Amino acid sequence: MALVEMLMPKMGESIIEGTVLKWLKKVGERIEEEESVLEVATDKVDTEIPALQPGILREILAQEGDVVAVGKAIAIIDTENTEDAVTQDAPVQENTSEAISSELSEAASLPNPALTQTNSPLPAASTNTTILGRFYSPLVMNIAREEGIPMAELDQVPGTGLEGRVTKNDIFAYLENRTSPAAISPPDMASPVPAPATSPSPVEAPAIAKPAPAISKPTVSVSGSNEIIEMDRMRKMIAQRMVDSKRISPHVTSFVEADVTNMVNWRNKMKEVYKKREGENLTFTPIFIEAVAKAIRDFPMINVSVEGDSIIKKRDVNIGLAVALPTGNLIVPVIKNADQMNLNGLTKKVNDLANRARINKLSPADLSDGTYTISNVGSFGNIMGTPIINQPQVAIMALGAIKKKPAVIETLEGDLIGIRHFMFLSHSYDHRVVDGSLGGMFVKRVADYLEGFDINTSI
């Protein structure tokens, strides 16, 4: 019998852990290579994890609801006796018990970290941090620093992550109920002899910090005629990200109206031809993405992110596309290197990502590394919108519905009145690093590319 550990796979560059949602296989069942074994949720997407090799599932090490770090064992698979479905997990349990006993013995020999705990400032959060035996991610450390939480107080925040790790949701939940910095109880030590009571001089008198005023939330009145609906996991995640984005980035929105008559006429002429040839729909979205990718090359400082006091300029042009799911939630798959694709390649990529998004078949890699995002609010009949930036990006564009309007047409013989197709483009950007001139010129350049669309374009 060859027992192999199944590990929590790496599901994206910034993902360090995943939550086990559901096991699709039971102990003793046979697993084929590439067959889905469990469902895992990350902070980006829910996905199924396949087996890398066939065998029998001998033991499940991570239960549903557990948060597991990338690279940690989540199951034991027998890769030799695949025809025998009788569980043989005793050796594994024995080894596991021995390992746990060994770890406990080592832990008992370590000094008590509570004896050295102080109300010290937070260390730099550029990497994962382990302080006094407790793990803190860079995100948690940054939030604690911004909110003025000292290290001693952070150590008292209850964690729901792996091995009591404090997650982003844990620290935000703690901040909701935190009206003033928590009183930090010192470790139990021998009581010192009190010094004689003296009145400190004005110079020696310590400054007493006033507690932060409590932020009162509006009271919600609920009656029997109301229905209370619990947010699902994705809606909670979206809500938190929207609040974070508004807190992090000062939003400014610029608007431009574009005459897209040539684009509309070309698409009306080509959509049936393309459908018959490729078996896929030809939408306006690939044309929008092509125009945005060209404009990013013209204005590369839109394709950046902010890290502290530094601006990180991205070389790759990876454009995210906001897609509405049947549940009403939104998800943003990413088209990598969009500036290097032709219109046919963009069309196929858009259709593939949109179709897989609607049936929940996107992988974490499909949602990572975006540098700019577009949202086609026109698909809902909206003429314009003010989108919220998808962090850590610094800009996002909303594309409104295309409407026919009377317009003045300039010709060599004089001005005429005609019917043209118009649409609004809304560009929201982070005013920390994108000023009105850059934000306005960028959206105008996208409009120029759409207005100048060549009606003889081949696909």
C-alpha cells in the first residue's frame, strides 16, 4: 500500500489558503485521475479540486468548513491497492498521532511567549509575519496599522482561520465592535510593592488619550411583513470589497459620449456570418476590450496599482470583465495580455469566460492578475453608471447602452441632421494617482477608437 498525501493546491499568486466547502468523495471510494474530489472556496472563487493520480481515498484530513493553508495535506490516497476499497487508515492514524505527540512535546519545551508580550508597534507587513507564535498575513497587519491597533491588542483578536489565524473578516468584525482601544491585561506576575502616592509634576503627568467616539449604526426596524435574507458567502465578499475600495480610493468619475454608428453597422453585418462560421455569438464586448487595450498602451499610467507610497506600473495589459451570475452576484474573469489578441481571439476568450462564469467553472487563475476592469452596464439597459474600482487597480470603465439619437452630421456639402448610434462611457479612477487630465484623456481616447472603428475590419 502506497499512501500519498493530497495537498491543498496553489490557486493563484496571492492566495495562501482555501476553505473546504464540500467533499465530493467519501473514505473508501475510488478516485480517477483528474476526477474532482472536493470543492474549495478562496477569496476569489469557488472551485473543484481534482486528484493528480488515481487511487482510493483512505482518510480525510480537512473537514468541511476548515481553512487550510496552501501546501498542507487535506487527504490521504492509496495509489497501489486501488481495487480494494477496504479502509486501511490505521498506520496513517498512528503516524499522525506520533507526529502530534512530537509537536506537543516540542511546544512544551518552548518558553512562554506571554512573559515577553508588550504593547509594541506593529512590524512591517511586506511579508507573512509570525509574532509570539501566531501567524499574521500582510493584509491583516496593514489593516491593524491603519486602524491603530497595537500588537498586544491584535494578539487578543479571536481568529477563525487555520490554527486560530486572524483573517481579514475576523479583524473587520473586531473593528465593528471596537469603540476604543482594548485594555491589555498584563501577564500574571508577582504584584510589585506600590510606590508612595505622590502628585506628579505637570511635566511628568502622562497625556491621557481620549477614546475614539463610537460610530453608531442606524437601527433597522423589522416587522412581520419583512423577509430577512442571509447573505451568501459571495455576497458577503462582494460587500466587503466594495466597502474596502471606497475606503481606500477617492473615486472620481468622468463621462464621454461616443458616436459608435460604424461599430454597430459592422457588427450587424458580421454577426450572422460569424455565428455560422464559428458557432459563437459576436457581441460588442470584444470591440470595447480592444479599444481599452489600445488606450492603455497610449496612457500606461492607467495600468498601475498603489503599494504604500509607491506606484507599481504593470507591463501586462490584463483586462477584467464584470459578469453577472444567475444568482445576481458579480464575478470578474480576466483576459490576460488583451493587447496582444486580435478581434477574433478576444471574441472567443470573452465567450469562453462568460460561459464558464455562469456555470461556476472558473478557476482561480481566471480571476487573478487583472490590471484594469470594464463593466458593460448597457447590457442591463442602463445608459451610464459610476462603477467602483476593483482593488488593487486604480480605474474601471462602465459602458452604457447604445441608443439611436438625432445628430448633426458634418459633410463637404454642409451640415445635415441624421440618426446615429450613441453610447456613454463612464470612467471611475483613483484620485490618489490618477488626476482629472489623465482620467479624462483616457476615456476620450477609448471613445475615439470606438468612433473611428473601420467598417471594413475582418474577423
